[in-house]
Amino acid sequence: MISEGWDSPQTSIVVMARPTMSKVLYLQQLGRGLRKYEGKECLYVIDVVDQYGALNVPWSVHSIFNNPYYVPFGDILGRNISSDEMTIIEGLVEEPLAIREIDIFTFEEKYKGYLSVEQLARELFVSNSSVYNWLRKKEIFPDLEFKCGSETIRMFKPERVEEIRKLKNLKEHSHETIKDDFFEFLNEKSYTFSFKMVFLLAFLKNLDKNGNAKIDNVLKLYKRFYKDRLNYNLKVYRENCIYTHEYLENHNAMKQSMLSNPFEKFERKRFILNCKELSEIGFNSNLWNKLTKEDIKRIKDMMYAHLQEYYQNLDGLLNIDYLL
């Protein structure tokens, strides 16, 4: 790699021997040979190419200048120039071993707007496992599929969302339906663990006038619920519960746990989102604007009733007035 302080204006050949994924770095290396020098007519760039996966195609001089065409010893800028150097080079012999299309676009440019399995699931208001199940049963097919290491990446065109929604007879969700969707989600009572109920109560307890709450404040009440149960030797949900005394004292681990599950369950359906202020989470503004004080009380009463039912056969529910 040619370093920043390289002082060699006579350099007329640059060999890109290593794959370069950074456009900035590629241009820096290219620039080392672009200084004018007496007798120097042009810069020759040799890109050493190989076969790469869709996500790790390195930059080349063709992609930099958006030129998909290969011309033996040609001028990449497509200019009609007469050069003694070019005449000499034309005396060389080149034998093409293989000709392949040069992809001048980055992955992001070529597949802009395509949806991953997770993004498709979010658009359809279903779980990732549902989409993977449809793929496994060949009920739907991706528009793009490629290997990335040991993983298979599947992508869908954005216009496929409506097609798949109709195919699977799924309800359409929008800003207008978000309040009904939210209460429908809560009424499903899909609780493998108690996390969602405790999180939602802790979140509601810390709301400001904009429907946002400090993550650390929510976490404090969230941890207190499980600490109280352990302190009274009550079951959290099973014998090998991850929320041990030691785990609950690990602030970063607990924060990660709360944000990955249960927060992610609400975030996936766009009910509660990360705020611009990274230390906060908040209701989707469309949902918050539709919720009344009576709705907030209804949610709290619902979560309290669900917790009572959940812990009915797990040593019962302690006093949780601090969450209400």
C-alpha cells in the first residue's frame, strides 16, 4: 500500500494487487499516480481481479468511472487520444482467458430498496420464522438469493410485500390501524415469559409528555420486578432462569437483554421505537397521538391482569404498585 507521504510523481503504473472495499482508500491509492511529471503521458492501472461474493466485490477503476466495458490497454475515460506510449503498448500481445461482465455497481446501488427476510416480516407484521417457514415450504420465493459464508441471504423486491400479503391473506397495517393493531397485539397474550408485561408497565411508568422514556429509568423498574421475586425466593418463570442475582447486577447485560427481548417485540411492529436521543425509547408518534389517558389506564390494567394470570401457578404475584 502506498502511504500518505509517498513522493514519487514519476509513478505511471499502479497495481491494485489487494481487494479494496473502501472507495476512499481506492481513490487515495489511485491519486498517488496522478501527479504530473515530465515525459509522463498517463497513468496505467492494473486491477488484480478474482471471483467475489455479492457482498464483497472490491472497487476497480471500472466501477470508479462507471465504465462496464473492457478494452485491452484502453483509455478508461473513453477519450480519443494519440500517444507514443499507447503505440508502444499496442505491440504487446494479450490473450483473453475469460471475459466476464464488469459489475460497476455496488451491492447497495444494484439492490436498493430490496427487503431482507427480517424487513419483509416487519412489513407483513409476522415473525421471521413465519417467512422462513413459507420459504422452506416453497410457498414464496425470493427475488435474490446468494451465499455469504455459511449463510444464505434472501432478498425481496419491495413490490412483493403486497403480493405476499394477499397470498397469505394477511391484514394490511397502516398509521390508521396502528391503535387497533396495538391492542390486538396485547390481547393475543402471547407470553412465553413475563418480560413484555413487565417492560410495558415500566415503560408506561416513565413516559414523558411526548410518549418517550429514558431507557435506564425503564431498566431500573424492570430489574426491580425480578430482583423482588428472587429476594422472596419466588419463581421468575422456570428453574434455570437467566435472571439470577448476578445477572441482574450486570447493567450492560440487562440492558441488552431488555432491548433485544422484550423491547424488540414492540419495535418490530413499530409500536415502540428508538428515539433520536439514543438514551430514550418512545411510542410511535402515530400511536401516541391516538392514545388517551383512558387508553393508558386500560393498558396498565390489562398488563396487571395478565401478570396475575401468568404467575398464578408460579408462586403468585407480589405487590407491584411501583409499576402502576
